[in-house]
Amino acid sequence: MHSKKDTVWFATDGTLTRLARWLRLFGYNTIVIPNNLPMLLYLSSHQGRLLLTRSRRCYELAGKDAVLVPSEKLPEQIAFLKERLSIKTEPIYTRCTRCNATVFPIEKEKVRQLVPPHTYKTHKDFFFCPICRKIYWQGTHEKRARETLRRFLK
């Protein structure tokens, strides 16, 4: 299994797309391969990813490098992975939640026309996804994410 500084890489099927976005928010390299079981199995195996699924069939075909996630509910899924795999559940904003690419700091002046004026005035640090071109900043969504996590992990 891939390990970069003790960080596991994940692969999920379409049943865990919301969970995948949260794993990316926590900094985990997480791909989603919906509706293509052979590709999911191939990529998870060849890239050394731990496969996460809700599908018993997928779990059984994947073998030892898979985790069957028992719940349909996102809070329970995160709590399960925190307990089972000791995942870190602190938002760190190093990966694009949309496409999984690594995000990079970008000079404030370069985002002037790309973010709302109030956001530009009130924030100094911005991050950029080179793949999908999304701009990130630590705004109210960060506070909401942390509050949501606190509720999830009570």
C-alpha cells in the first residue's frame, strides 16, 4: 500500500463520493472511480491505494487492501475511518476537494478578478488548483467544516 510519510492513499467507488471529498479536505490523496469496478480494482492495486467501498462484492474482489464501510451516513463513515484507520480529521486544505490535485499558494494580486471583492479585501492567503482552476481561501467555509466535524465526531 502506498505510504508517503505514513499517509495512506485512498480509492473509492461512487458510493463514497461525499466521503472522498472530506478525505481530500483532510489532505488525503483520494480518487473516485464510479461505475467501473475493473478500473477501480486496477488503480487501487497498481497505485497502492486502500480501497474504500460500501459494496460487499467490490470489497471481496479487492481482497486485503480494502475496507468495507458499513454506514450510509457521512458522519458515521468519518467516525468509522477515524477509529479503524486512525485518519486525521483536521482540515488542512492541501488537496482540491473537487479533483484531488495538490493545491498551491498563489499571489493575492493574481486572484483579484477571480474572487469576490470582500474576500479579496479580507483575506491574504489564497490557494490554486492547477487542474480545475478552483481558488481556495480559509473563510467561513473553514469554520463551518470544523463545526460540522465536531458534530460528526461527538
